[in-house]
Amino acid sequence: MADFQYDVDADGIATITWDVPNKSMNVLNIEASQELEALVDKVLADDAVKGAVITSGKADFAGGMDLNVIAKMKEMAGDNPAKGLFDGIMGFHQMTRKIERAGMDAKTNKGGKPIAAALPGTALGIGFEIPLACHRIFAADNPKAKIGLPEILVGIFPGAGGTTRISRKLDMMTGSPVLMNGKLSDPQAAKRLGLIDEVVPADELLSSAKEWVKNATDADIVKPWDQKGFKMPGGAPYHPAGFMNYVGASAMIHGKTQGVYPAARAMLSAIYEGAQVPFDTAIKIEARWFTNVLMNPSSSAMIKTIFTNKTALEKGAVRPEGVADMSVKKVGVMGAGMMGAGIAFVSAKVGIDVVLVDRDQEACDRGLASVTDILDQGIKRKKVTEEKKAEILSHINATPDYDALKGCDLIVEAVFEDPAIKATVTKAVEEQLEPSAIFATNTSTLPITELAKASRDDTRFIGIHFFSPVHKMNLVEIIKGANTGPEAVAKALDFVRQIKKTPIVVNDERFFYANRCILPYVNEGITMLAEGVEPALIENAAKLLGMPLGPLQLADEVSIDLSVKIVKATQAALGDDYKGTNAEEILFKLFDEDRMGRKNGAGFYAYDEKGKRTGIWEGLRENWPVSDEQPDLAQVQHRLAMQQVLEAVRSFEDGVLEDIREGDVGAILGWGFMPWSGGPFSWLDIIGADKAVEICDDLTEKFGERFTTPALLRELSKNGETFYGRFGPEAKADAA
Amino acid sequence: MTEAYIYDAIRTPRGKGKKDGALHEVTAVKLSADVLNGIADRNNLEDTSQIEDVIWGNVTQVGEQGACLARSAVLYSDLDERVPGVSVNRFCASGLEAVNMAANQVRGGAGNAYIAGGVESMSRVPMGMDGGAIAVDPYLAMKAYFVPQGISSDIIATKYGFSRDMCDEYAVESHRRAVAATAAGHFDKSRVAVNDQNGLEISRVDEQIREGTNMQGLGSLNPSFKAMGEVMPGFDAVALMKYPELERINHVHHAGNSSAISDGAAAVLIGNKEFGEANGLKPRARIKSTAKIGTDPTIMLTGPVPVTEKILAQTGMNINDIDLFEVNEAFASVVLRFQTYFNVDRDKLNVNGGAIAMGHPLGATGAMILGTLLDEMERDDKETGLATLCIGSGMGAATIIERV
């Protein structure tokens, strides 16, 4: 079936309507691109047609490229994937360039046919790169529409001419948020930025575009970059005005990406090299760099985890089969502290009725006040309107009265992390609930199976671990207790889908998944400190891995007292099996000196009176002197990375994780694990099991058995396998 | 092997490299021609066609310094038109590199005599006007962890623990020595006045030396590279990626403890024994060895240390065999690094001051400090001297000379 409709009106203006059958959103694949190109040929060849408008038959224009296209292109040139990609990308360029040049004479720029884009709604990625090739872009005044080029966020860059066109349309300062940060704009903002030309009422979209086509002159349809004497806005690289922009851009991108994101570097090279040559050469250069990025394993890993697998999990990839829709209608949130208020907010925001319960009205009101605070911040940043605020608040009933919980189909309990208190609350709440209701506990440390013992029905009892702050952190860790049933899992997943977050489902084991992996990272950093490693080296090594926070800074964020509490609890739980670490001495010393981290303005770091970090606390180097001999950067990085990665592998080995996709998505969303790597399992696949084993064996010899190579990793190395090759969704499908 | 000798060395004054500098009115090609004529005249070279080549250091080779300035300078001068010319760019060491190339050509038997040296009119052809991929091409800038030189000088200070006070003290001493050397006439032998076409004097002094430079005065200056390091565009982040053992970069350098932007030219007459005999000239020194090296481009300016180790190794000497050192004062930390690494007595190092006091006309400085070194060796009756410079993009160059 055709993805595009074609018809010509009485004025001789063709309308090319993009409307992919059986999809709610248009996405472009190779065949569709060829189809569009053929329709443009038709417009150009038909003397009765004066020009064309490209629009959409859906509420939005297009969501971007069908990312499967990348894999397809790689196969197009046999055993030379780079050639397949390059040729494929040049195919897109040929199509967009045909629109842009519209049949005009190469020398005189005369005789072309005007082609306008009419965007009813969202236009992203190649769904905006096609309009960028058109001669004028109209957008319906639809505040929900998002316009922009978000490619950089999944590890690639706008490679269908977007990079080259934006860098010729906007100077580097203006264009940089669009290209480098993937900033999206609503139509009004897009017009202000210069991304589009006109914003018109929705019902006048097509007529306005047609009217323009009807009256457009030869001069109206020649792009500045196709005219003689074109100058790069803001100056080309070796123009005095542009010089410092380019010097600065490299430095800024380098520092910001810490050198680990190939896409940003490649895009900047495409802009720089492209700025010095004519447009047609520039898009060829863009295609070479885009090919280079698509060939980089980091980009494939990022697309796989941050796009493909994250989307799959959000769409219920691990939802138990055969369980009917369990969407939440009324949720009871127990505990109106920071977590409870956050959970109430994200639920009310999507229209779920919330009963927010705490021990007295005062506590409930405090919870409601924190929700109001979040909304007011949104209003300040113009993300929320007063009406929206009122509507969200109207969904929340903050009351100490347990009777109000009647009719709740889900409870999320977020009271103090104390099993006895939780048990009391569980029993009291369940008295108000229908037997079909699901009871979820939000805990980050307590075993679910134990907590479930307080429940009247442990098959309908589950852990839902939100990360703090709830309204900002997108991962939700769902924990199955020993007896948790499929309906509870489905309920939790449906709830997470409703609140537009990303779920992973794990089994019940100490610290579940995310915390289990991040704690050893923090510990390893502190252990190195105890060994005499320069603290700056520890922190910078982590950042050079692409970790958002160094282990010492993270320890300050988590707070030293919590870490000490965790150490003590672990000691108590493991008894004689507990193996002490060098890190504990340091943690206890900081604790004794009342250096609790960011919260009291003193920790591994020093802080000023406003709570801003001023530098590593000088006392660290006094108490734990820095050795003259420092390890090389790679060793520090291996230790920090492997402590997280090995824990992820062990989680998979011992069944806490059932799906490596969840391990990767959870790692990036949960604790910011090296996003460029696609997650711990993807990273191991990138470096290869052989190399991983070599690193682990070396570290085990030097630093002890916490680096012991997991049997599974050794097996993969022996068999020459990868994690995704053996455990990925395709492998699973083949096996089934 | 044929030996290469220095027969003579001259230089112009080092002028302030700004629009109000004494040499701003003089073109780079005239400055060059002046020292070419000066050295030929002073040595009574009647037949200049014996000069095999003019090898001319020059960094910013655009505008009037473009299109092979060396050849233009020959044609502007009174030298025989059969003398060709080649411009060479090894950034701040260009003048010394020109000498080294000439010496090595002589040693290799390619011609009897050369004039080597260089020029830079930084007031007329500002630094950076020739662009350059290393800072601008994103692939290269990121691969090389590019930061500007000022940031590099601050990395050196941070990594090796040179405080602002240490750098300022070094600068104060540079001025003090330059003032004393000028008063005592130490520069008179090689420094020649620049005159106009009518023989009227334009400049005869190194105008940037400041008598009475002191710690209080320098202390009031703001660091020059803090903003570009910490704010826009944030080069410190790049520096820390390459030097992750540092928590932050201490920005200690400023206009007062860095070399000044400057105008000037210098020429060195180099030849074999036969050349001297044929022209009745007595060699002043033998060029014992030359060396160059590449180093980490981010810290960039530590080259004098490894290139000195290299040149000592290849001559079988050790640091104590050197009686006098000229280490170009690009930034205070560069010399402090050299001094502390080799534990060199300050009384042997830059005894007449250096570029912090006098200025650093990029393409000429290498040849200038070699001349200063030779003059001082003769004055103080020292046998062996070493000149070395740090170089942009991470390089180092050195020359060892011996009196004969």
C-alpha cells in the first residue's frame, strides 16, 4: 500500500499527503522515500502542475525515520555495510535535493516549481528534514506539536541533510541547541528560531500553503545556499567572525561529551567540513560522517537501548501474557513524604484519581504542598498552565482517613523504610480494599517477599521502586516477590505505562537491580581513595567513562549516613559471610565527623554556604595521603566500570534480571550508566567477552575476588558469543 | 663530517608588538632585509652569491609575511638574486629551527654558507591570522585535546606546583636581569638599530623591559586565561580530560609573567671552515648538535625538557656539561619546569633576562636567543651553551653550541 496520496486541484497545485496505512504516526523507510521522490518527479514532469504541498493525513506530520532502515541499508551492499549505508543515505539526499531544486536550471536558478511543507503537528528527525528541503514551511498553530531534530539523543545526528541545512540557516549559537542538544520547539517557538516560516490556524494550513505555492516566484524558491555569494551565517570556520565559534564549539562539545559520544563529534566535523564547500559537496560530507557514526558500535548500542528496547519495555515487552488490561483508575498512595508526593503527582498528572494518605491532615497537607511546589516550578518555566495545575490538584484527595481508600484498585505504599511500620500499614489498608486490588510497596532496600508476609494475599503484592525525584527519574523498578502473581505484575506495568515511565521487572534479591549495581561503584571509588589514589583522578576517570557523577560525588548525593546504614544492615544480614572493605573506614570516619554529604554541606566534597560544591574536601588528602605512584587512567576506569557491570552480569546469572534489555535500559535510566555504551551488557558486547575476561582476570589478581569473572562471561568468551547474540530478543524469538 | 660554525649573529631590537610599538611602522620584509644586509655588511661579504640559501623562520605566513617571505626578503635586500630563500614554520622555535636546518645542511655538505634566522611582525600580522586546523577542525581539535597555549602554561603550573607567586617572582627577575644586561651593554654586540630609508633611526632599544617591575605591580594583574578556561568555551574541561589527576586548573599566568607580543628579526651566518677561510672570517662557535621532538599537544609547552634530554643523549653529554642556558620565556612556568626538572642553577639560566621582559617575536626569537647565548659565552668565557624553546602543538627544539 502506498504511504503517500497524490492529487491535483483546479489551480494545478498538487497535494502529496503522507499517510502510512495502519500506523498512528508516519515514519519513513527506503521504499517510502523512493515513492515520495517519484511523486516529486511527477510534479516536475507534469506541465499542468504548478507546484506542490507536502502534508500529512494524520494529526502529526512524521515521527522520523524507521530505524530498521539502518540495519537494512547495512545489508544493501553485501559485505560492505559502510557502502550500503553511504549509498542509502545519498538516496535520501537525492530525494530531498530533488524537492529543493524542484527542476530549476542549475545556472540561472529559474524554472523550478514551488513546493511547500504543511505540518499539522509534530515533525521530527527526517520528518523535519524533508520540510527543511521544501521552499516554505507552514505549521498549524498546534501548541502540542514538537518540531526538531532529536537524533543526537539516541546517539546519531540529523543525517538526511538536517545538519547541513540548519548550519546554513542558523548561525552556530542559534543552531547549536537544535543540532547539539536535540531541542524540540512548538510551532511558535520554531518560527521564532527561524526553523519554519509560518504558523497558521489549523483549518487554514493547506489553503495557506497552496496560496503561497500559487503566488511563489522563481526568486522565492531558491535557497540562499544555492545562490551566488552565499555566506555561512555567523561566518565560515576560517572567516574572522566564525573562527572563534568553531574553536569554541569543539572545546565545548569535547568537554561536555567527555569524548565518549561519537555522534556529536561527527556532526561537528560534518558542519565544519561542509561549511567550506558548496551545498552538494556538503551533503556528501554529511553522509560520510553519518555513515561513520552509524558504523560506530556505540551508536548502534545507544539506538538499541535508548530507543528500540526502551520503547519495547514501555509497550509491555515483558508483560505477562494473557492478562487483561489492568489500567489504574484510582490509586492510594500511603505516605505523603517526598516519594509519596512525587508518586501522587505523576499519577494525578495523567488523570488518575489519587488518595494521598498520611497519619494526620498536617502531614497530608505537606505532601500536597510539595505537589503544588512542583507545579509552580513548572508554571515558572512556562511548562504548566494555571488550569493544568488546578486540574492535576483536583485529582488528589489528601486525607488521613483510610476510608477514602475504598475503591482503590492499586495502592502504592511509600511510608518509612521500616518493616514493622510497613506491615501495620499494609494490614490497615487492605481492610479497605476489594480482594482484586493490588498492593505495591515502594522500597529501595527491603526484601519484597518479607514485606509480602503482612499481606492477606502475597500473589497480589509487589514492589514498585521509584527513583528520586520521582517526577524527574524515568525508570521504575518493579520487583516480584517469591509469590507475586502475573496480575500484580501486569498491574504495575500498566500503571508505569500510564504515568509514562519506563519499567523493568526484576526478582527479589538484596538491593534489587539498580542499587545492587551502583553501590559497588561508589565503594570502589572510596576503596581507591583508601589506597592512596588521587581523588580527582577517581572522579575524572568516572566522568571520562561517561558517568554523570563520580563515585565520591555520588556518595555525597546519596548521603554518608545512608551509606553507613546500608553497610551496617548488610553486615547484620550477612553475619559471618560479610566481607569488609577499605571503603568502610572512610565512610565511618566521615560519619563520625558529621560529614553527611550534600545535605549538610560537608562530605567527600566541601561546599559553600549556598550548598554549592567548591572542591574535594582537603581533609581527604590529609587523612588518606595520595601515593606518589598513581595508577593509569585505564585501570581506574576498568575498576569503576567493572564493579557495576559485573554486578549486572551476576544479577542476570542469578535470575534477578530476566532480560538483558532490562539490564541495559535500567542501567542508563536508573543510574546514568555510561549511556554511550548502551548499558552494561551492550558494553560487554562492544568490548567483547574475551577482552572483558582479560580485564577481570587482571583486576582479580591485583584487587581481589570482587572482580572474579562470572562463569557466564567466561562461557561467552569460550564460545565466542555475545550477550545479545545469545540472550537478545531475536535469539529468544529464534529459540521459541 | 663537515662542521658547521656560527660566524656571526645579529638582531633588531624587540619592539612592542602593538600599534604603538616602535617597529609597527616597519614592514616584516624590510625588517628581514635589514638584518640580511646587516650581517652581510658586518662580515664584508662582497660576493653574497656564496650564500647557498636564506632559511627564514616565520610563523604567521599570510599578508605581507605570506608568499615565501624569505625569498621576498632576499629580493628586498642587497643580496645577490641568485640566493634563494625558504620560509620555515616551527612556531615559536622557527628561528632556531632555521639555524638548525642550515647547520645540518652545511654538515651534510649541501653548500658552504647560509643565512638563517627569522622575523615576526606581530603588530602588523597578528598571531592566528593564518587560521590553522588544530584549533578549528573538530576531528583534530578533539583528537589532540586542543587547548590554547595559555591554558597549557597553566596546566604546567598546576601539574608541577608552580604558584602565581613563583611565576611572578620569575617575571620580576627576568625584568631585573634584562635591565641590568641592557645597562651593562650586554646586548650591544648583536643588537643593531633599525633605520628608515634615509638612514634615520627608528628604534635601537628593547622597549618592553620595565625597570622597577615588582611583585606588587604584577600582583594586581588579572589571570589571562581563566575566562576561556572556566567559562567560554571551557578549555579547562578539555585539559582535565587529558590530565584527570588534576582537580582543577590554576590560572596563574597573566600579561606580566608571559612573553610579550613583539616585533623583530634576527640573522645568523653559518658556514663551514672553507667559507670562513675564503672570506677571512673567524668562527665564533661550533654548532655541536641540534634536536627537535614532539610532545603531548595539550600541555604543549614542556618540550624543552625532553628535547634537552634527547640532545644530551645524542651528544653523550649531561646537563652539568652545559655552562649556560637560554630557555625561551614563553611563560614563566615553561622555564620553571625546565629549571626544576634538571635542577639547573638559576645563575646559568637566562642570565640576561628573556622574552617575559623583552618580548617574543615568534619567528625570530630562536635565532635571537642563540645570539644572546653566544654573546654571553664570549663575555663570560664559557665553553658550552644550550638554547631551547617550547613550541605550539607540542614540540621542542634545541641547539648546543661550543666556542672554538
